[in-house]
Amino acid sequence: METLGAPPPPRRRRRKPREAGPGAAPAPLPLTRATAVRAHEPFESDEAAERWLSETLADEEATDTAIAEGLALLNRALHANAVASGTPGRELRPEQATIVRIGHGSGKEVASGRFSSAREVDARGGRSQRRRRDEELRPQERVAALLGGREQLDVCETLLFRARSDLDAGRNREAALQLRVGLEALLVELDGALADPGHAEDMSQLQARRSEAGNAANEALHDELSFPNLSSVRELLTLCERVLRRRRVLRG
């Protein structure tokens, strides 16, 4: 991690307010550069590294995977820092990056954020499953409705969103605990929310399988999730997201 163009350290005492004209330009912001290194898979030669780079960039899915792996490492670091410092944090998404590069270099180079060869890639252009889900679950129209007070968030939406973030980041125990309360809230808040056969069927399935969420959460209190419980968490969370997505689509 390296901060580029950082301002000087703040003074110990707050400076007095200064007048700002109506046309005053905002101060330039520092840029943080994060380099994720695949040190567990070193290349035997520069030729092998360049071949991997060419193959990765030639395949959109492979490019998305490389970006996702690097971002996952960064988000794990941010989460660890947030927990260690007791300061709430947030996870980053590929489209928030100013520039994304994929490349290779020697150990000394990549340790300092440099590389021997790299290419800039468009992190906004991919259409991965995660990105499609993000686009469907965060429409700008609903954001405007929420900020304008025309609509309110259900508790289950926040809890299930956190569960998805934890699960995607590999925090399976946290995901199981979030899912249990999120599922319980969804069963109450969305009961009869839509006159739709698919909604009724999914709600009935979630009701019948709610004990699976409880079993996974109970195991998560003491240990890592077993494969059956982890599978249940994944399936139930996907089903909950389908219920939320259907409601948003049908309500416009």
C-alpha cells in the first residue's frame, strides 16, 4: 500500500476557518495505490510470466478473475484493519478504481508497487455474475426514492447484504450468523409482500429450511462451517436475494 500525492500531516491544533470563494477549486486528493502480489504462484521465467499475462488479458473471464482475486486480498486487508482499529470500514468494488493494471515483475519490483510489464484494463467493462447482481440490486432510481423518503429499507436487506459481503470475502462464520437473523427478518417483513406465485413458493421454501440457517449459525459460534452447512448458507442466501430481487423488479 502506498499513498501518492499525500498532503502534509495535520497540525496538532485545528486551524481557524478560512474564507472560501464561490469559485474556489477543491483541493487535490491523494491517491492510494494497492499492489496485490500472487507470491504463492511464482513464474519460472519472464517468458512464462508474459505468456500468463497475454492469456489472462485475452480472456474476459480470466481478466475478471484476476481483478477479483486482487480486490479480495485488498478487502481482506481493509477488513482486518477496520476490526483491529475498531473503525467501521467498507469494501471496495472494481469500478471504484481509478486505474487497474495487471502485470508481472520481480519480487523486489512488486514489493514496491512496480512491475516489469503490465497492461491497464477496464474494470468497469466486465459482466461477471457478481457485477450483474450488483447492478440489479442497486438501481439508481431506488436510491433516489430512499433518499427522498418515498421508500424505506427493510431490516432484512441490510442484514442479507452484510451476509453476502461476508460470504464473498470468505468470512463464512460471519455470513452464517448474519444469514440467520436476516432470514428471520425477511420471513416477517416480506410475508405477503407480493401477489406472485414465485414469491409464495420461495417464501414457503425459506420457511421450511429456516432450521438449516440456525444449524449453520450454531456451528459458526464454535468452529468453521462444515461443507453441508456452508452449502446451505450459500443456497439460502441466494434464495433470499432472489426474493428481494423479484420484489424490486415487480414494484418497478
